[in-house]
Amino acid sequence: MHNKKKWVKWGTAAVAALMIGTAVILSSVQADTQASTPGSTNDPLVTKGYVDSAIANLVQQEIAKLGPSAGGGDEGSAKLEVVTVPFGSKLIVSDGGEMIVRSGKAIVVSSDANGLSDLTDGLDIKPGKPVGNNHLILNPRGQRGVEADPKQTKGLIVLVRGAFTLQ
């Protein structure tokens, strides 16, 4: 008889432990379900404006990490500068520099047989050849640039991005 009481006590304790374990498991499953339910306190809804603002802030932080030349801190290389080239002078643009002839008739000058890249038409302009107005011109490398066509008496107005010299 004494053995039977022992089994009843152990059985009751096992059933109680099983019930407590089941309750704990069910509450954790319910918590996981609530965490993944959109709109619950664990997963609130947000507006498009909030998301756009948060993304814009993250983008600005990443640009700031890249340094001043990426985010506009070094405005000299990213800004177009208006340059007046007097008749008889040459505008020499640094390697990778860009220019747009706004007024006057320009021709290519170069220290070698290579010229400038006309990105608008996708052409290579050889030294002594005319440069089209309002075309984006790239100096790939070397001492290259533009000067006023000797057949005219006016200078040039050129937009320049990058370092340059007037000679």
C-alpha cells in the first residue's frame, strides 16, 4: 500500500510538471506568433514617409563615410565653372576633365596626335578640328583642351568641370 501512495505522488508530480511545461511552450509559441503579426505591438505599422526618411538618412550616412569627394564636400571637382577664354589663349583641362563650349567657335589643341572625346556624338576629335557647341567633351589624358578658331576674332565661353589652366 505504501508503494501505491508513492506512485500516486510521483504521478501527480509528473502530471503537474507536464502541465507547466505545456503552458510554457504554448506561451512562447503565442509570443512568437504575435511578434510576426503585422500591426501588433511587437511589429508596428509605419508610414511610407517614415521609411523614406529613414532610408535617406542611412544613404547620407553612407555617403559621408566615403569622404568629401563623394558627397559634394569637394565642390571644385563636381561643379561646372564658367571660364572665359580670351582670343589667342588656350584652355587646357586636366586628365578626366570635362568641358562644354557655350559660345564661340572652338578647335581642339593637344600636345600629341590624340584629341578629345565628344561624349555627345561618341566621336574622337583630332587636334585642329572643330568642337561642337553644347557638346560634352572629355579630356581622357595629357595636355589637351580648346582654343578659339583662328578664323574668328572672339574668345570662347566654356563650362569646365575639373582643374584647368589658361595658356
